[in-house]
Amino acid sequence: MRLHRLEITAFGPFADTVGVDFDALGEAGLFLVTGSTGAGKTSLLDAVCFALFGQVPGDRQQAARLRCDAAAPASVPRVEMVVSVGGRRLRFVRSPAWQRPKARGTGTTPAQATALAEEWRAGGWETLATRIPDVSQLAASVMGMDVHQFTQVVMLPQGRFQEFLRSGSDSRKAVLERLFATSRFRDVERWLVWHRQQTGRTDAEHHRAAATLADQIAAVAATDGPGDDSSCWCGWATATAAELARRARAAAVRVSELHERVDGCRRSLEDHTRRTSLRESGVSAQAALDVLDAQREHVAQAQQRLDSSDQAREVVALLDPLDEAERAVHLSLQAVDLMRGVARRTGSVLPPDDLPLRKQVAAVDGLRAATEADLSSLRTWSELVASSRILRAKLADLLRQQQQVAARRAHLLTRLNALAEQIEQLRDALAQARTTACGIDRIEAQLHSARAVLSAAQALPEARDELNRRRQRFDAAVTQHNDARDVLNDLRDRRLAGAAIWLASSLTAGAPCPVCGGCEHPAPAAGTDGVPDEADEHAARAEVATAARKRDAATAEHDGAQTAWLTLQGRAAGADIESALETVESLAAAHQHARQAAAAAEEVSLRLVEREAELTGLGAELLDHDAELASLTEQVGLRRGQLEALLDRHTAADPDETDATLDVDLAEAGERLDALEQLAPQLRDLVTAQRVATTARRHAEQSAHDGGFADLDAARGAALPPAQRDELHGVLERYRAAVQEATATRDDPEVQTALGTVQPDVAAARTSLLDAEREHAAALEAAGQLR
């Protein structure tokens, strides 16, 4: 193990952070840690042990806490150590349990112990463990010893040397074995014993395996075994192997011959089978051709019927448009007759029905144009009548609005005059209130300063008494701490003087001295009464630490009380309580008066702003009313001019008297125009439908004549339905395919050759193949046994 760096914070006697660079100290190969008693030499070794195992050696582990009492309250106790063990560079960081200050309020709260183990890998620290048991177990595994053995072996000079010397042989053996690694020699001895036993068992297994193989060889070769003498087994095995090789070669020749025989029989069977199949195919194809030849006449009739249907399809394709055109003519005639009746019921005088359609269309278009002219004239007159009524109503409404706007304008002028007087009065009151409240900020500052002086003057007597009490406690704590230190120093002097007596009390006759090693003790010191021991010194140190804490606490309290008293004295500035109180009361009264004036000024200012805003709004509203009145006056003049011009244009009729008659005329003219507008396109559609139907019939009759049909009905009867046509096509296609397939099979050269030869004996060829395969299988089995 090699230490590289140790850093300690608030641990043991070290209040601040202390670092030790062992690499720098060990540059010469050896270094010595020296210092006076209490300087912290042992605490450095305690920190090393604590960083590894979380414990310190000896009775120091039983201490109430490991944190330094002189450290700052918020300082975290911490030990960090970097060490190399077995080629690994490790870093251990631990913090013991301690009482940390609360984040809010006063007092402390427990902080749990923490631990961290890291290893330097690839240029950085990699975490190995964060739990306290895991970190301790890792340290024990890399060190090869636990904390008890570590304190006995590594830290022996700082431990209890007498306990190691007086310990039993088993305990010292365990320590020395770990220190000098003597267990490897015991492991080698155990391995040699195990290896000898393992080799014997392996030799016996090989002997049994060889005997088993020899028996198997003798059984296969049908010879006697080699006997129990294993020295002649190799010669016997060689001779037997040569004989078996000779037999195997002969068996291989036999297997090859039988294999060729099996191949010949298999080829013969395949040839017989193929020729038989070809003969059967030729016979079947000829029979199928005979059947198909008998069906030839029916097939010719079906083909003729199908050809006639194909010629009729062209004619039938033209019959559907003809039927559609004739249906369109019929529907158009019905629609025209219907619209003729509607037009006649509305009073229209239509042309005769027997008049040619084109002339009827021209006559209906003339009637529609005349009806549109009459309807337009009636609508113009109706619009003029309605416009005169609307203009009269709008004129009356404009005159009424003009009177209302004039009345509102007069009311607004009255309110504007009253608001102007109120605003002048509010401005005078606001100026007077602001003059009174202008000094409120100055009075507030004077009042705040006066109250601070009064508060300081009132608190000075109590602060002075508190300072006196703190000074008395401080003096008592300093005296107590000095007395405790005197007791501790006196106890240490007496203990050092009686060290020889304690050492002599532990000597035993014939046993070596732990200091000089001698077994003779001629004149040991005697009398241990009155000599203090370690427990006495520990109690005295505890008293000194307690007194130091009390002294520090008393010092902090005294300094705080003195600072508070000096601060209050500076704030009071030499004033007494009565004068300070009188000043505060005077300034408070002046401040109250100024605040009242400021409140009044604020209220008046708000009222002034409201009145000014109201005045501005009334002015804008008056302007709007003036603009609205001017606009209404202009519109009244415009409407009067329009009404006079309209009456001048139509003075011959009275709108009130012709209103009902005009509505009736408009309705009748509209109905006549609607009927004529629907009749005209119906007549045009009828003309178009008749022309299309005539053309379609002429084309269909010409197509039937070209196809050899007497008329359209004959062509329609010759056409077959699609399902029947598809069925005939399928029958013909299947017939042609069957003839082609049977002919190709019959005319195949191999089939013709097979028909011209004798029928092959397939059963005899199959029997020969089975016999050859059985002999070949038997030869293969015999050769396999020889191999």
C-alpha cells in the first residue's frame, strides 16, 4: 500500500482543512512525522484508518464524536485519501456523523455519516461504491485484511504493542500469514497432493477404457482377446487392424459391384415404366379423337349460330339508341301538351296544335316577348308608386329627427354653462389644499427620525443592564477555563512522573520486558497509589473542552450585548426620553394635519378631473349634434326635391287609387310569362327528339339490310343473350383444345415408337431391382462392421 495524498477537514484536532502530500514527502525514500504532544500525529494515522474502514484504532473509536469542537459550526467533517494498492489507484472519501446547524431557526439536527470509493480509470475517477458497508468491504478486499488486523499490522507502532506480543500463537499466526503471504506455500502443498490423486484416477480410467476397446475389436474381428498383459496390447491391435483392413477392402469391392448392379436394375425399371406410360397415352389419345370426330356436326351447327349472332349484334347495338330516342319523343309530347294547357289557362292565345313545330316555336317566342314588355311597363309604374310613398315617409321622419336634435342641443348648452362655473370653483379649492399639504414629506422624515431616537432612548437602560450581566458571565467562564487547564497540566505532570511505576506493575517474573526485552527485573518501581491514569487524564481533557466551549459562548454573548448597547447609544444621540417623546408628539400632530390637507386636495383634484372630462364630453356631444342637425337639414331638402320631381312626372294618376288593380295585373302578367318561358324550351326539345329518332331508325334499318336480315325484328331475334353466347364460345374452345391435345399426344414420336414395340414387363424389372437392393444392403452392413 502506498499513500499519495491525505486531506482532513474538521476532524480530530484539525479545525480547518489540512492536506498532506505523501508523494512529495517520500521523494527521498523515507520520511518521519514528528511533533509535540497533541500536535496531531496520531490523528493523521486515525484519518488514514477512518478513510479506509470508517473506524479509528483503540479507545478513540469510543469517543462521542470525531468532529473537531473548534471547527466552524457549518464546517462538514471530512477525510479524503488517495492510495495505490495492488496496481490500482483508489480514492476514499468519508464523513462521520455530526450535528449540523438547522437551515431555519436555531439549534442543530443530526447529519448521517457518508462514504465514497472511486478508482482512477481512463483519465478520470469512476465510482465503485457509495454505501458505507460496501466501501468498508471494498477496502478490506483490496488491503487483504480487516480493520482489526490493519491496526495490528500497519499501524502497530501506534497501537497496542504489548497486546500483540502477549496474544496467542493462533492470533499472531493469522496476522503474520496476512503480512508475509505464507498461505501460498500451503496452497502449493495442497495442490501437489490433489494432483497426485487426480493422476492416479486418470490412469485407472485410461486402463479400463483400453480394455473395453480391445474387447470390442476382438468381437468384431472374431478373434481371441489380447489377454491381461497390457504391454502386448499394441502389437495385437496392430495385427488385428491389418487383417480387418484386408477384409474391409474386399467388402468395399463387393459393395461397389452390387451398387452398379442396383443402378442398372433401376434404369431398366425406369425405362419399362416410361414405355408403358407412353403406350397408354397413345391409346387414350386415339380413343379421344374418335369421340371428338363423332361430335363434329354439332360443333359446326353451333359455330354457324354463333356467327349469325355476331352479325345481329351490330344491328342490336343500334336498336337501343332508337328505342331511347322514341321514348324521348313520347315524353316531350306529353310535356308540350301539359304546358299548352297551363299557358291557355293563364290567358295566352297559342297557335293551333297542328301547325308545324318550328312555326309554333316562333309564335310562342313572339308571345313571350310581348308579355315581357307588358310586365316591364307594369313593374316600372309599381316602382314609381312605391317610391313616392317611401319619400313621403322619409321626409316626415327627417322633420321629426330635426326637431329632436334641436331640443337636445339647447339642453346641452345649458349644462355646459353650469359645468364651467363648477370647474372654476374646484380649481380655487385645489390650489388652497395643495399649498397646505406641500410639506408632508419633510414632516414624515422628521417624525421617523424622532421615533427612532425615542425608541433608542427607551431601550438604553435595559441594554446597559444586559451588557453588565454578560460581562460577569464572561469573566466567570474565563476563570473556569483557566482553572481546568491548570488541573489538566498538573495531572499530566504527575502521570509522566509515575510512568515507570505503571510499567513496573505490569512486569511478570521470567517474562520479557516490553521496553528492553530482558527477563530479569532486579528493582522494579513500586507504589501506584496517587498516580493518575489515562481515565483521569481523559476526564480532565473533557473538563477543559467543556470550559472552552462555555468560554467561547460567553465571549460571543458579551460581544453581541456590547455591540447592541453601542448601536442604541449612537441612535439616541444624547437625548433623554421626555424630550424625545415631546418632539414625537409635536411632529405627529403636524403630520396628521398635513395628511388631512393632502386627502382633501386629492379629493378635489379627482372631482376637478371628473368635471373637466364631463365638460369635454359635452362639448364633443354638442359638436356631434350640430353636425347631425346640419346633415338632417340637408337630407330634408334633398327628399323634398325628389318628391316634387316624382309628382311632376306622374301627375295624371293617383297611386292610392290604382294600387290594388296594379298588383292584380302584375300577378297575371307574371303567370303568363312563366308559362310561355316553360313552353318554348319544351317545343324545342320535341323538335330535337323527333330529329334524333328519325336518324336512329334510318341507321338501324340500313345496318339490318347490310347484315342480310329482312327487317329489324329478324335481326333482334337472331341475337343471342350474352350468357348463351359465352356458353357457345366455351364449348367451341374446349372442343378445339381437346382435338389439339389428343392429336399432339398421338403424333408424338416417342408415343409412336412405344406403340410399335412389345408391351414391357414392369413387374419382372421391379422384382430384379428389389433383389439387387437387398444384396447391396447386406454388403453395406458387413463393410460397416469391418470399418
